[in-house]
Amino acid sequence: MSIKYKAVQVTKPGKLEIVEKAITEPTSGQVRIRVEACGVCHTDALTVEGAFPGINYPRVPGHEVVGTIEAIGPNVDGWKEGQRVGVGLMAGHCEHCQPCRRGDFVNCANQVMAGISSDGGYAEKMIANADGLAAIPDNLPSTEGGPLLCPGLTTFNALRNSKARPGDLVAIQGVGGLGHLGIQYARQMGFQVVAIARGKDKEDLAKQLGAHHYINSSAEDPVAALQALGGATVILATAASGKSMSPLLSGLVPRGQLVVAGAGNEPIEVNPTPLLFGMRSVVGTMTGSPIDAEDTLSFSSPQGIHPMIETFGLERAPEAYERMMSGHARFRIVLTVGE
Ligand SMILES: [Zn+2]
Ligand SMILES: [Zn+2]
């Protein structure tokens, strides 16, 4: 076996370069993964552009990783060599902070974040914490697993933890990387699904993915359109625009929830009137734990849920990253490694 492996790392903000790194052995509680695929995600910009506070370079981005365990360190139970596993953004918890002691691992104060606080999956190899691993079902292609571990998990968990019940009207705002999966999950969970996006171009796709209704927010007022349908119990807001989310609160039924999954630079402005009169709420959602990721994966394939992906070889990571940042990807980009 070669003692070096290829990785794509950030050496200073905005600079991704291909390098060779020395293979290291996993230490206590860790495994080494031979990476097969890694999704390229907008969250990678925190690493590549240096936006994450206190980030250390060089750093290998990538938190939508699928690969095979090739070495196991001491004190690892429940995982075996040759097993296919995934690593998402929440890549290991500390077990001693207050949220961990309450069992709330997603909110661990010392969370290992793959590709941000430790080297991620833009590489042929990756060292990962065993408590951050998710088992990958045999029939799931590695390239599809990556996006399911991040936008898939985010939308699946947001919807299943929301207050919507089968039959309720659920709106998915945005038909992009998150939204194209959110529509599929919402449909398969038994909701009445309405997709909201700007323009007519995404209407056919949204309906193919499972939306019962489509609201073109450039041509009609989405609040009036939602109210005409009886009001939404949940609106899952996936657009990277706080401004476009702000007015949607009034499209909810009383006690409805605006669940925010998309991050934009502008703030969400909340009008207190629909918040008070109708007791509506705005809540955030954050990917999920590794066991939530396994739940996402085991729900997806049997229900025919697939991410729409474009693939690039690992060496083309800088180009793949640029394409993702330009907003032109349809809808997720995945780096393929090895073969
Ligand atoms: Zn991601
Ligand atoms: Zn913790």
C-alpha cells in the first residue's frame, strides 16, 4: 500500500490545492476510511473562504463522505473493516458537555465538524471518529449517499420532527439542493405538498418530484396562494435568502411553523402580528446525528428518493466547488474518488 494519499486542501482563504499527504493510523476511538465519494456543499465555503471563526489551515473540506473502513483504532466497538460508512457534518460528540449529558448530541458544544474542525472527505483517505459514523445500506450507491447525509438528512429530519401530520399542507420553499429532496420526503411522508419557487421553470420538476401544487412567487403572492389552499401547517424554508422567508409566516395556519433550513446573509424579519395572533413560530433546524442519518438513508431508497447529482473526479474539486458556488449545479455535486 502506498504511504501517501491524494487530498484537496485549503491553504489560505479561497485557495484549494491538490496535495499528497502521509497516511496516518487511527488513534483511540477513530477509524480510517478509504473515501469513495464526497458531496460538495455550500457549507464547505466556511472552510474554503475562511468564514468559520478560528479555522486552522491547511484543512481538507468535505462533510458528505461515503467510503469503506480500512483501519480501526483502539477502543472502537460496533464497526468492522470493509464496512461502508458515511460521515456527515456532525462527526463526533464529546459526551461531557451539558447538551451531551442531556443526550442532545447534535448540539454538543465540542462537536467535531468534518471538513471544518478536522480534515474531511475531499481526499482518498479520511480519519473519522467512530461515534460520527453512519452505516450505509448495501444497495445505496456511494455517490447518492453523500448528499443524503447532508441536504437529505436536513430536510428529512426537519419534516419528521415538525408538527405536520400526514394529510397536512406542507410547503417547501426553494427547489434547489435542499428543496428537491425536501419535496420528495414531504410527499413520501404523506403530506399535501406545495413547492414555492421564483419563476415557472421549476414547476414541472417540482411536480415530478412529488409536489401537488406549485406557487410561482414571482407571479403571485405566496401568502395569498398558501391561504387559498387553506394555509400550511409547516413551511420548510430552504432558499438561501432570509428576505424571501420573512413574509411567509402569514401563510401558516394558527400554531404553524416556519422551519428554517437555508442560510442566507440577510436577516429574517419577523412581523410580530402573525406571530402573536395565531401563535405561529419560527424555528431553526440543523442536519442531525449519525443515527438520524441512518434513518434518512433507510427511508430514502425504499421510497424511491434520490438526490439529483453531477459527479466530478477528485482532482477537479476546485472546478466542482466553483460550479457549486455559482449556483448552476443541478442540484448537488459529488466528487468521486478512486475506482
Ligand atoms: Zn453539506
Ligand atoms: Zn458534547
